[in-house]
Amino acid sequence: MDVLLLGLDPNVEGLLRKHTESSSTQKVHFHSSPAENGADFTTRQWDMIVLDRSIRSNVHLADAVKTNSLGGLKIVLTEKENLDSAIEFWGPAIYSYIFKPVNWMLFQVIWQQALERIRLNSKLFRLEKQHEKKHEMQQKKRRAHAPQQEEILKDLFVTHLKMQELDQEKTDFLARTSHELRTPLTALQGYLELLAHSKAGAVNELQAHLLGRSLDTCRRLQGLSNSLMDLSTLNSNRTHLQLGKENIQECLAQVVAELSQAIEEKNLELRFDNAAEIPKFRFDADQMHQVFINLLDNAIKFTPAGGGIQIRSLPYFWERRTVRELVFAQQDRRIAVSPADFNSVRISVEDTGRGIPPECLQDIFQEYSRVVNGNGSPKGFGLGLAVARKIVMAHEGKVWAENRQGQGSAFTVLIPISL
Ligand code: ADP
């Protein structure tokens, strides 16, 4: 450790060396200088500097101490009555003041504290250096890996695009094929209906039953063909919404009317709550019709005979939130308000059916996604919800599924009214 003694009386210097050398745990190298020569020492750094106030007369040296260009922990020896003027003169650069004549016991205490402070400072300095080095190495590594990562990202992006393209090609191919099948299917359905209604001669009970089953299959194939064609159109961004000021509740009523026979056949209790008045707003009535056909059709399909279905429409205030806000939301802030300040409509289709396994609630909106449960392979093609979601999203809305408390599932659609 290097200690500079500046302008000290030779007697004081001798005592200082005597009292500190014995109590210091590390080797101390003293360098001393009278006040008038001290400027020679300003070019190097010191661990500690003990100085007499008399060096004030050496302007260059005094400045170096005050501005800390002469680095090191500084202890000033001063007379008690000069303490105020010393503090004012030296400012914040001084670690401690010791009164003259020096109380050497007190000096030793301050000396020890100063040594501890020096030790901690150098440890801190070392740690900072280590940290800087580590940081620098990390930066270097990152810079070295950056091109690789960029390459991987590019590859991933290209693969993603290729997969999207392939997906689109697959859907387009299926859509073209189904289009080709449409005419023969319609003809087939016509002939089957003629036969089923005994227009081509009487049919016995077994034949009527088989004809009924054939007609069902024919209708399912037609449904598939329609879904594939819808999907192909929606995927290829050829969706030009035919927006017009329409009545959503009328649209829902039509859907219910269209599927009422299937509801009756399964003896389902339908509750249709259209009480809250929703003024007309702009949407594509045909497409939206398709959304609710798909949702209600599923509710009928997945609810056992004798169960219930509820359809509800409400004016709604939709507070769009960022993902972060959604994750950290304390409570659900979506609130239904008076019709005067609603910005969207909320339509829900709930049933008392088998519900959806929680882990599938998101996936069921993907194309060709179906829930596999214990009863063998699922019926259907997994397209209805994908089509519904694409249409809702084209309207800048959203659709999601939940399980109802108790039993069954609930599908909710939010559509903004400001398109
Ligand atoms: P699909 O036309 O084959 O029914 P969807 O896309 O309409 O296909 O539905 C995907 C899957 O989501 C279905 O196979 C079914 O497992 C599940 N699902 C949809 N609606 C309901 C519902 N109301 N209750 C239970 N499961 C449902």
C-alpha cells in the first residue's frame, strides 16, 4: 500500500510511521514530501494521503487535492479552531480530519477504518472489472452467434411460409375436388329424394331406412364440400366481405329456423334470448349466417337428446386490451353497459352437451381439428369452427370456447359494430 505524507512536521511524520506500521496488516510504503515540493507526486495514484493544512499555500498541489486529480483517501491534519475553514477550503474531497496535536489512539482508529475502506474499494473495483469482462464476453458471443441466429430465423420463416403455401394448396385441391363432386352429389341427392318419397315406386320399410341413411350421407358430403370451398376462399384472402347494414338478431332467428327440425328431432329445449335491442350495423349477413349455423349445428350435434341450448345476443362494450393487460388483469373488466355506449355485440351459443376437454379449447378452431374421445374416431371433418373463426376475424371480431360450469360448452362471438 502506498501512502503519501504531504507537508507533515518531521516529528509528526515519525510518530505516524511508528503508530501505523505496527497496526497495519499489509506492508505500507511511505513517501513523504514537504509542502513546497508536493507537486512532483501529482502524477501518480496513491492509496492514502495524509496532509497538513499548510500545503494550502502550494496552489497547484491544493488544487490537485481538491479536484481529486491526486487520487487516494485523504486525511487532513488541522488545528481544532481551523476546522470550519478547512472544511470550507477542501470541500468534499477529504475522507477525515484529525486535530493537532494528534491523538494517536484516535488516529489509529481512523487509520484502520481507512484501510478497511481501501480494501472494500479495491474489491469493488475488481468485481466491477470482472463484471465488465463477463459482459464483454457475452456481447462478443452474442455478436458471434447473431448471424447464425438470423440464419435460423430466416430458415424458420421460409419453412413457415412454405407450410402455409402447402396448406393452402391442400385446401385448394380439396376445394376444387369438392366443386367437381358438387353436381353429381346434387343429382344423387335428387334421385335419392325421389326414391325416398316413393316417386319411383313404393319402397318397403327397410328400403326407406336405407334411403334415409344415404340421404344423410349425401348431405354430409355436401356440407364438407361447402366448408372446403368456404375455407379455400377465406384462406386465400379473396374474402371480400359483402358489408351492409344488417340486423344480427334477424340473422340469428333465420339460423334457428333453419335448424329447428334438427332441434325438434333430438327433443332439445332451445332458449333464444334476443330481448336486448341491437340496432342494425354493418356486417356480411351471409357469412355471419354461416358462423352461427356452424356453432348451432355443433351444439345440436354434441348435446344428447333431451338437453338444452341457449342463444343470447347482447349489445356490449368491448374493451380491447393488449396481451400483457390480459395476463395481468386483476379482474374481468369486460362489462355490459347501456346500449347507448356499446361498441360491439356479444352472441353466445351454450349447450348442455359433453363439453370440450380444457386442453382442446384453443385447438378446436384449427383446420381439421377434432376432439378424440373414448367413443372411437370423431365424426365430422373439423372445419366448421375454422371457417367460423376466419369469418369472425375478417369482421375484426373474436370467437372463443369455454366449458360451462356444470355441464356443456359455451361459444362466444364478439363483433365490433364499427366496420
Ligand atoms: P366438425 O365440423 O367436425 O364438427 P368443428 O370445427 O365444427 O368440426 O368442431 C371441431 C371439434 O370441436 C369437434 O369435432 C368437436 O370435438 C368440438 N366441438 C365443437 N363444438 C362443440 C360443442 N358444442 N360441444 C362439444 N364439442 C364441440
